Amino acid sequence: MAKDKKLVEAITSMDVDFAQWYTDVVKKAELMDYSSVRGCMIFKPAGYALWENIQRELDRRFKETGVENVYMPMFIPESLLEVEKDHVEGFAPEVTWVTHGGMNELQERLCVRPTSETLFCDFYKNDIESYRDLPKLYNQWCSVVRWEKETRPFLRSREFLWQEGHTAHATTEEAEERTIQMLNLYADFVEEFLAIPVIRGQKTEKEKFAGAKDTYTIEALMHDGKALQSGTSHNFGDGFAKAFGIQYTDKDNQLKYVHQTSWGMTTRLIGALIMVHGDDSGLVLPPAVAPTQVMVIPVQQRKEGVMEACAALKDRLTTVCRAKLDDSDKSPGWKYSEQEMRGIPLRIELGPRDIAENHCVAVRRDTREKIVIALDEVETVLPQLLDQIQKDMFERAKAHRDSHIYDAHDYQEFCEIVNTKPGYIRGMWCGDRACEDKIKEETGATSRCMPFDDQEQISATCVCCGKPAKKLVYWGRAY
Amino acid sequence: MAKDKKLVEAITSMDVDFAQWYTDVVKKAELMDYSSVRGCMIFKPAGYALWENIQRELDRRFKETGVENVYMPMFIPESLLEVEKDHVEGFAPEVTWVTHGGMNELQERLCVRPTSETLFCDFYKNDIESYRDLPKLYNQWCSVVRWEKETRPFLRSREFLWQEGHTAHATTEEAEERTIQMLNLYADFVEEFLAIPVIRGQKTEKEKFAGAKDTYTIEALMHDGKALQSGTSHNFGDGFAKAFGIQYTDKDNQLKYVHQTSWGMTTRLIGALIMVHGDDSGLVLPPAVAPTQVMVIPVQQRKEGVMEACAALKDRLTTVCRAKLDDSDKSPGWKYSEQEMRGIPLRIELGPRDIAENHCVAVRRDTREKIVIALDEVETVLPQLLDQIQKDMFERAKAHRDSHIYDAHDYQEFCEIVNTKPGYIRGMWCGDRACEDKIKEETGATSRCMPFDDQEQISATCVCCGKPAKKLVYWGRAY
């Protein structure tokens, strides 16, 4: 039994040191490894399989709204990056520069894309001529590079995987509609597929994307009470179009600038999955995204007929879910502990006595509840059980999130909460950048968003300066 | 009608200038565009959709053999690239170097991966301990960069998309078996999915991959008689393992070096599709890989009931194939010409008279044959027709390939053939590098492979030097 506990003992308890718990889980669940380039990570099979499932589902949802995939080069000439002033200011400090190709120095430096607005604009400039060419609804799946100083697996790495959508529209209304449509698509995806509740809202001027007119965000709350920006959607208005000269001839024969959007989601969603659902035994994956949903584990596997019965059960299960059989020669206890560490939503224990009684025992990863299931009913019961787990995990995360939202009516109260109660702080804001700066500097909290669905006026004055308030803001420390 | 012909007239005839025809087709079929970085291309939706279909099918076949996907960083530290001597010599002349991250010069230059052997080795060194960890069957989908001087859309670009598989095994036999398994998987995929016949064989020492013990290849013949290397599979033996120190403890408790393989396929397959199947009206896509398999085109679409009947037909077709309806306000002739340019395997014409007679007219892209189909039989007839097109396209390409294989018994005959008959030349070889070099320098032909399935001894002496011959080689000019 000592050996069986090794895996769990290898990780720090989340209540003792959440950051260390996180680092332990990503390693012990074999999601990633560190590479020889500091800040760049290796996605191991279990980690990449999560990204593949996220990709497949998001891509399906994108295409349902008319989005098409393309691929732009990974290099941006320095002069192209510099065309839009705000954009280059936002990104230049953290880009990497290619200076040599083969044996020769390049005539112009190329940066490895930190994001591809400039490449899409350069392309749209030539590709769009008439209103008939609009809208353009393009997306690409790729990796981008931002040379960050502090990094953390999945949450912030120097190279990360993402999708970036870039659209061009005839009117400002259409662009705004698409911006909101994609934000809602993101929110639905994260809630339905990852079982993570999110708050939808708008970023302040300070927090918006470099070059955007408006940035919208979905914010999730991690188990430790810190926020994680989980997806953003930007309306560029015609700012980039004017900088790059992207014009089209409208029906009225007038030359007009296009209106653009962009929107992105990254591999940090994997970090969110870990930090929202995980526990002291490791990962806990929602069934929808789990690469393996059910692990069949034989009990007394050397007894006659056990392995055969387990294999037959697994074969039946693969017709209704993603099931595997652990037929290795490890002990059942060790297998349980591995299944728990990897976050597989259900395990099925099947031994001689179960076979004799014509049932199996399902154990939920999220609640550890044991459920006895008649063997001839597994094809109907298991999928229902997986659905139930998905729903329960969302409700549990939502209850946790909702119980970590606090109201602050003045600065003293704000500071008290921020230091004692991890979570979101609802606080009114005057609209001044100075207050955001002060709050960030003195408390470490940032404005997460001005929520769409919560417009309550919880006080008349700014939680920071006491002047008349304009907007409700969700504040919090964030990853 | 003048306008209807515009699309076709915009491309050069393949017999007049094959290279120009190719360039015209990739542009007019909207597969790609040029980017602001010379030699780096933009994959437009029609081009990327081909890659997505290739990816989906290849990935499925990989996973059936136990392969798992991972993702390695795109950067390789200079010192890591230099660990294996032959490898760095092969790639150093064409890599790009990142020298600055953010505002600072890097302590060590990083190259953007031209291929990832060194990264996988660096990872395996730590990840593999025991025979229980073997085999490792990893693959990644990514882009790589090789700073080539001359580039061409899809065939040779400075950045291209590919997959690279990297495996590690306990024994040399297992590694060889996997190398051949993947080569056969590639060959079957290209023949079955892309309808392109290939010749499987081994590369000579001169042509093998930098650092490999043996390189195997599949070679395809383009319409103009030039060869295209379409996929390669390498057996590294324990060369990389010794350079990087990748050892495992075997069952006998001895420390042993692993044996490795790698294998890759790239977006140049799209170039192969174009150059094997295309004609003077544009692309011709095999149904299996075609993003749209059937385009429904209304005739006299303003007449009552026509558009509704076309939409209903298209809805029925989408249950059995990838069908679309062209309901734009262009003329039918223009739509036909677009469907042809884009290589959509079948178009369905449906007008008032067809509706009255309860049939529709299918027109094959590959043969232009018109087939009248009863409307209540489309769900059964169309899939059969698509299968037939797939088979016919393969047979046609195979007949073309087989009629372009010539035997040369001495150097004079070789030179005559190479200058008058584009295609493969079968010629015996003594095994000396000098003969390969001479043939390449004087004729432009290279050794494509030593074929597996053709061991005929067509003469006793080397086609170049006249000394005793060892091996039959397929020679040819290549892309």
C-alpha cells in the first residue's frame, strides 16, 4: 500500500501551497515538461490531447458561424509591425527578432509573430476590393511568441499555442456584432465544454488590447480565488484599416474603410481546467474535454475470466464513450491513484465477485462516489453518469465562484477584502485611469472587467477616490 | 459568354509553360497568396482546407498505429543543434537565427526549428529510463523554417507546415520495422486518399537525411515528368542516442542506447495534387481530399421553384457527401468555370426542365462526362460516382506514370532519354557517389530511390561509369 500512495504523496496539498500544487500536478499528471529554452514548454501527450479536444470543439463552433481557417507566415517584417502605433508600442517590448537567415544577415529584421493583426491587415489590403468580398471571417491555429520575463506552464509561456480570428466587415455595426458573437461563443464553450463559469464584460482603457477600440473578455475564477482572463474579443473599429489602407468599394460606389475584429483563446485554458477543478489527488477533468472518460481497472486480474470480462466491458464502452482498459501489471491501488492523478472522470472496477453478481462498480473522480451498475445497463447508464458529472462540476465551480464575490463600498473596505478574502471584488469606479493604477500598485488587484450581466449600482462613489462613480467593475488579483 | 471564359483564359496552358500554369492555378484557384516576407506564403481558405483534410486523415492513420501527438518548442539553442555532427552540417546553412528577445540580446542564439530531432532527443534523454518506457511513438504537427534561396508555392517555401514523427525503440529491429511501417502508411495514404501512385524505395547515401542511417522515400511523378519526393521515413540507428546519451535500463539490467526513427510529410503534398491531377481548366481534386465534393448549380435560377429545388437537393446531398449550393447571382457559365478552376469533383446542374423530368445532370470534373441521375436516386448514385472518380483518377495517374518510365543501359542512352523523355529513368548503379555527382551535374537528374518492388537487373554495368552494377536506381529530374 505504501507504493500505491506514492503518486499522491508526490504532490503538495493545494491548501498548503497552491502554486507548488499546480507545478506538481502539471508534472505528475504528465501534461508537460520543461525544455532547454527557458520559458518554452513541451506539451506531453496528456497535455496535448487536452488541446486537441479543445481545438476540435472550438473549431467546430467557429465553422458553424461561417469562419474559415487560413495560415499566415510566422514572421513579421519590422516595418510592418510598426504601421499601427499603439499596436507596436504594446508588443515591441516582448518580441523576438530574427536577424540571420542561413549564413547571411537579413536586410530587415523579422519578428516572430506575437499576434498577427499586421499580417492579416497586409493581406486584406490586397484581398479586399469590393463590398462583395466582405465579410472576411478568417481564423488560424498556430503558436505565437512573447518574450515574457516570468513564465508558468500553460498560464504564461514564451511560446504558446492559440487560435486567432481576424475578421473584416463593411460596417461598424457588423464588426461590433461579430466581436460580441465570438465573446459569447467563447463563454458558452468554456461553460459547456470545460465546465468553468465565466463573467463576460468589457475591459477598461488601461487593460484593453494594443490597437483595439474595445476589448471584451471572459474571466474565470481559480480555486485559490485569483482570476484568469480566459478569452478576449476585440473590436478595432477602422483604426487598423486606416493605418494599413484597407478600403473597399461599397454598393454606392464610394471607397470606404473596413471595420475589423480579432479574438483569441490559448493553451492557458488548460491551466484554467487544472486550477478550477483539480484537488489534492491531482487533475479532475470534465468528461466533455477528457481524452479518456472511463478507465476500466481489473480487480484480481490474474483470476480466471477477469481480464477477459474487463476487455469485453471496455469494448462495449468504447461504443458510447472514450474508454480504456488498464491491463498493466501494476496493483489496483496504484492504478486508482494514476487514474485520479490524470483526472479521468470515471473508473470502473471489475473483479471476480462483481462478475459473479453481474455488475461493476463505477467511481466518480469528482466526488469519489461509488455506484454499482448492472453489467447489461452500462451502455445507457455510463453516458448519463458522464453528463451528470459534467453538470455537477460546472455547478460546483459556479457555487465556489459565487461564494467568492465580495462588495467593497470604499477604499478601506477594498483593501481589507483584497488581503483577507481571495476572489472578485465588486466596486464602483469613476472611470479614471489613476484609480486603476493606484489600486494595482497598492493592492495588486486589477480591473478584470465591467460586466455585461451585472449593472448594479452598489454605491454612488468610486471605491478608490470617492468621486462620483460611473461603472461597476469586477476587481481581483489575476494570473 | 465572354465573361464566363475569363477565369480559364487567365491561366497559361500546361503544355505551353508548365511552371507558369502551376503559378496561375495556385493563384486563380485561390489556394495561396504571397506574403511580405519573400519565400513565405499565405494559405488561403481553399488551400488550408486541403491541408486540414490531409491532416485529419493522416492523423487518424497515425493514431491507429499507437502514435501520440505532442508539441515541442519552435526554438533550438545553437549548442543543442550542434550535438549531432552530420545533422548540424546538413541544416546549419539554411536555418534562421533569433538573436534578440524583447529589448535584450540573447546569451545564446536560438534557431527556428528546421526539424526537431535535437529537441526530441533532448527530451527523450530525460524521459526514458527503463524498457518499460519504450517504445515512444510521438508526432507533432507544426511549421518549420528553412531559409531556401529559391522558393515556389507549396513545393518549397521558407516556412512550411508538416508533421514530424519521432520514435524511440529498444532494438534496432523495432526501429527498422517502424521506419518501414510509416513509409508504407505514407504510400497507402497518398495512393488511396490523394489518388497519386508512388514508388517506394531507399535513398542513396548522398540523398539521405542529415544524421540518418537509412532514409526511405515515396516518389511521385508529376504531369510534366518531373519527380516529387512526397514523404520520407528515416532510421537513425543509435547515432543520435549516442550523441545525446539516450539510454534505458533493459530487462537484463544493462544500460543500452535506444534506436530512433523520424518521418515527415509536408504541405508540398498540395503541390503534388495540383501537378498530378490538374488540367488547363485548373485544379482537379480527388473526391477523398476535396473540401467540397459536389457543387449544385441552379440553371435559370430566377424561374419559380428552381432555387428551392436546388437547396432541397443540396440538403439531401450533405447527408452523404460534402455538398454546397452556388446561389450567387453569377451566370451558370461563370459558376461552371469557377467550379472547374477550384477542382470540385462533381457539379450538379438543375433547371426547370430537369425538375419537370425529375432528374438532375451531374458533370464529372475529371472527364467532363455528363450523367443524368434520377432525383430520387441521388443519395445512392452520388457516393458511388465519387468513389468511381477517385479510382479513375488513380488509374489515370498510374497509367501516365507507367508510360513515363524508361530504361537506360549506358550513359549515352541515359543522356538521350533525360533530354527528350521527361519521366523516370531506370538505370543500374555501381554504388559510387562519383557517378551520382556526375549524373546530377551533367544532366540535372538525381537518384530518386532504389525501389523496393522492382529489383530487376536491367544490365550488368553502371549506367554512368560502366563498372559492375550493384543496384537498380530510379533517376529523374525532380522538384
